[in-house]
Amino acid sequence: MFNNFFYNLREANIPVTLLEYLALLKAVKLGLSEYKVNSFYYLARACLVKDERNLDKFDIVFAKSFNGIENNLDYEESTFDIPLEWFSSVAETVMTAEEMEEVKKRGGFEKLIKELQKRLNDQEKRHEGGSKWLGTAGTSPFGAGGFNPEGIRIGQNKSRHRRAVKVWDKRKYRDLDGGIEIGTRNMKLALRRLRNFARQGTPTELNLKQTIFNTARNGGLLDIEMQPERRNTIKVLILFDIGGSMDYHIKACEELFSAAKNEFKHLEYYYFHNCVYERLWRDNNRRHLNSSQTWDVIHSYGSDYKLIFVGDATMSPYEISYPGGSVEHWNDEPGKVWLKRFLDTYQNSIWLNPVPNDYWDTTPTIREVRRIMGGRMFPLTIEGLDDGMRELKN
């Protein structure tokens, strides 16, 4: 059974390794699953799922692999694993005092469960309306689409009155969407693909392995060996589009900026508006008083830097293609000239776009910027950032 579970996970493209599978078997052998289906489910998920995007696929495979196990459990054991006090506390939060008193008169939750099992055994067909059988649109305590102050909802996709004591619905969730905008934590995970560790600088860290070797070679006389700290040597230059239509994407850009500052020791950043021209700036409040010549920026940071543009590329076509097209000043050279200068200097360059890629083909300037970038435009999503980091690493 466990072997089939492992193969089913692999067939569902969940990246499970043999070592993780063996770790799960060892945990089961040690009794960590407590011989309960729910405990085994959480144990297996902890051992085998490394990416939250695979959680729903894991649930589907688990249900397929162990289908029917819960049905073979004894009724009393499966029903009362959760204390009745829990259901009482839930009921108290959604019912009035009068309704709670009515529940107590009927015998409480335990009596309700036993009555449900009895009616399941006796009922032979579907019912609609009425007050006894399992069905819809009635006043029975069991079913969906009706009303009862104390009931068990079965087969209804969401609550209507929020008065069901227990919900037994078919579990059906969507896969976590790899195309949604991402938070700082997930950004950090994606940015970690862009790593190249090396030991450079002043030796400040103990080299334990070499110290042991040196000491043994000296007959036990301590000989300490120090080494530079291991750091990510990747250098990154990020240019952020700011203002105008980018105001709608401030949160995503702030999260990206925060994640990048934590992941890269060598990080430089500047701002521009709509398209890059002859000037960039670091402080938006003082951009008219304190800006940098774009040529100086290009000459200040070597070609070993990875260049990332962040912007929606949504602007007037004149801003890209014609002198004087900028909406804020007279630019002697069109934006596409400056874009090409950056691309000629930095061979590893990408453009991250917070606009969903379904809209890219409908916006002429996005198509043009993507063409200038040689197709290296990626959406600011989990998968897009992941693909972008792979591109920069090539």
C-alpha cells in the first residue's frame, strides 16, 4: 500500500525522493502516526511535501491511495475522536440562548449523531422538503439547503445560516495557483535560486575541519584555522518603475524590494518613471534635486551585475520610440535607446511585470518592451519570478 502511495505521488508530479519516503516509513515504524488516519496524513504531508503549491495534489493522491480506510473504522471510534465539548463551544458561538436550550431538550450532539446513523440505514431514496429524512430544502436536522437550529450539513458547498454543528461535505479545493501575486516569503524562496556562494574577504569564521586536521598533525597542539564568511556573491541591480499606473502595484514591489534586500548582499537600486531615460534616482521625494546620470550608473556597476527591471511597461508609445516622448520632461533620446544600452552592458537582464500576462498582448507598449528585452519579460508571480531567476542564472 505504501509503495503505491509513493508511486502515485511521483505520477502526480509531486517531487518526492526515496530518502523522504524512507524517512516516512521510519517515522511510522516508530509509532509517530499513532495508527490513526488523520495522524498519518499529517505525518506523510510533513515528510513528503516541500512546496505549498503541491498541497492539494497531495490531498488528491492521499485520498486515492487510502480510499476506504476511514470507512472501515468502528463508528464510535471515528465519530468521537473529536471531543463533544468542541462542538458545544462551536454551537454556542453561532446560536442564540433560546436555540441552545432547544438543542439541549433534543438530547445534544451525541443523540444527533446516533439519529443520523439510524436514518442513513433506513433511508432508501432521495428526499426534498419534509422534516425527517436526509434531503434538501426541508427542516430536517440532516441535509442541505434547509433550516434547523441544530443540524449536520451534508453535500452543501457553503453555509447559508451558519448553524450546522458539524459539516460533512465532499472536500473539493482548488490547487494553489502558481500565478497569483506573491508575498515576501515566497519571493525570498524564488530569489534563492540566484545564488553563487564563495568565501571572500577577512577571515572571521572558524574552519573547524581544517583546525582539527592541523591540531592532529601537530600532535595535539592546538592550531586554529580561520576562513572568510561564506556569502552569496551575486550582484544585482534593480530598476523600479514608480508612480502613475504603478501605484496599483506598490505592495508587490515593496515585497520584492524587501525580499531582495534580505537575499543579496550586493544590491543596488534606482527608480524611473514609465521608461528609463538619461536620469535615475534613489529618493522619490528629492528626485528633481538629487538624481543620477544614467551613464554614470551604467559605468559604476560592472557587467557582472544581474539587471532586473520592474514595471508594468504601460505608457504612451511615444515614450519608448520618440525623442520628447516623456510625460515629465524633454528627453533628447527615446526610451528604447537607453533600454538597449542597458542590455548591451548587462547580458543577464530580465523584466518583471506585475500586470498579469493575459493582458500583455493587448497593450502595445508591453509588446514593444518585451520585444526589446528579447522575450525576457516575466510576470511578478511565483512561477514568473522562479523562471526569471533561472534566466538570470544562465
